[in-house]
Amino acid sequence: MVSKQPKKRTRTDATWGDNVVLADFGAKRRQEMDRLRDQHGTHIRGEDSWASSQLMESISRSTDSGRLARGREYFRGGKVLSVEFAENVVAGLIHGSQLEPFETSIHLRRLTDRQRDFVYHEMLSDSSHIRSLLSGGAPGMDVASVLMHPGHVNRVYCSCPDKSAVCKHVVALAYSAAEKLDRDASILLKWRGLNAQELLRPVQGWGGGGVGASPIRQQQAPDNAEKHTDQPEQVDSAEFWGTAAEPVKWEPLQWESGMEQGDQKALKEAMRSVTWHAVDQLKAMHELEVCYETLQAVEPLFYYEAGLSGGADRTTGETSGEVDGNASDNGNTNNNGQG
């Protein structure tokens, strides 16, 4: 009688060798994360600045979601010991699982002489490019495509044993570099081997936190600054504040729906981050439209005449008339009593 031996159940994601079993237990989890990321349209990025988003987009394309998540944890956990920018390279030391920190670097493709001349010419002839960059946005399309693009990252290096294209230590370095670019976008100029001092000269004193004064106004500022350095502007209080006899007047406000204003691409990205699928996005957009329609239908209280100086005088007159009428009635009563 021959007994049948039960078949051994084998894993499709396991490799059997000589007394060794190598199983990829994280494959299913990574596939699920990739599926959710593709479904909801979300991906790991840096902050809001254009420069950092170009860097993080390049790194996220070259690695898996697991290494992206671990690299982000390394960055948030303070594992990045140092970050240094040089021409077309950013290098850092990352504290890992070993005693000595790992050496990491991200290298960019160098600009040709023709490309450098083009960037200098465009930025110096039109200061809006540099102002937009300092504000966290992108310069003009032609300048942006030459200055920084995800395809410009051509090599990364890490001294760790991980032989993948982009390890978690490189991801941590990228997050740290992106944070520095968010704080000071002019670092990108140094990173690309450009003379930042020369390019920033037309907008010196502009502030860089947002779209502000033009370079022409900045060039004219020193003459006026010498005269009014420490002296406040003297104004007449009555002229500044007005009097009670002069009611405040303003033009009626024109209603504009906020849905048509601003960056539509950023709005869609924000919607994708808080919704699960396209149907949820449409519902959320509809709810926003209803909110704006409700606000538009509300009658503005400040347009009531009773709230203005003229309306208040008219109300006072009506009140005083009632008082006079009561006084007159009382007077007639007294006279009748005396009679």
C-alpha cells in the first residue's frame, strides 16, 4: 500500500535555495500602497516651492513607496546630520543603522555655457523671473525648463549597503535639501553654478516673501530713504479720520466666485489629497460652489442706510418728532386741566 505524501504549499513570492528561504513579505504591502497612490493621485513631494517640487518629483520617480516613507521618517527624526550645496551637487551625512554616518549625494546635469548665458540674459533683462523664484514659484517657462527639471538629476550616491537606485538615505537628503530650498530659493542659483549675487542685484531690498515692488521702485528708494529714514509721516488727524458729518462712502462690491480665481491645478491637487476618487472630488467641488452661492445671496448689512451717518440722522429726527408730539399732547392736557 502506497501512502500519498501531502503537497507542500509554496509561496509564489519566495525563493527556495539550499536550506535558505528568501521571502519578500513586504511585496503585498508595497503593491497595495502603489495601488492606492495611483488610484488617488497622491505622491510624496516637498513643500510648496517650485524648486523643491522639481527635486522631490525626480527622487519619487526613482524609488518605491517604502523607501520614500522610511526616508521621510529619517528626515523627520533628525537623522540628517549635515547638508552642503555646491555646484550641481548636494551632499549630506545621514545617521543610519551603523556607527558611522552614511555619505550621500545628489548630482545634477551641468548647464552648458549656452544655457548659462541664456539664464543670465533672461533673468537680468526681466526681473519677474527672479522675483517669482524667490516667492517660491517658477520662473518663466523657458527659464524654468533650463534651470531645474526632474530629468536634470542624473546620479545619486550613498555609502550604505542598499544597492537600489535611490535608497532611504538619499530620500532623507532630498527632503532636507527641499526644505532648505523652501526657506531660501536663491540656493538653487548656487546649486546650478550661477552667480546668485549678480542675479539678485536687480531685486535687492525687494523682500522676496511675495510679489512686491518692481526694481525701478527699488532703485528710486535710496533717494527718498535718506530724507525720511527716522521721521514718521505727519498727517492731520481730522483729515485722516474725517468727521461725523462726512459719512463713509464706498463703491458697491462686485461679487466674484472664488472657484474661478487662483491656481486651478493647485485646487485639484488639494481636492485629491482629501478625497478617495473622482466622484468624491466632484461632490466636494459642488459643495464649495454651493458655499459661494450662499455667500453671494446674503444681503450685505453694511448697505443698510440705518447704519450710515445719514440714516442715523433720519432715525434721530423721527425719534425726536415722536418726543415733540408727546410733549405737545401733554401740553394740551395741562391746558385742558387748567381750563
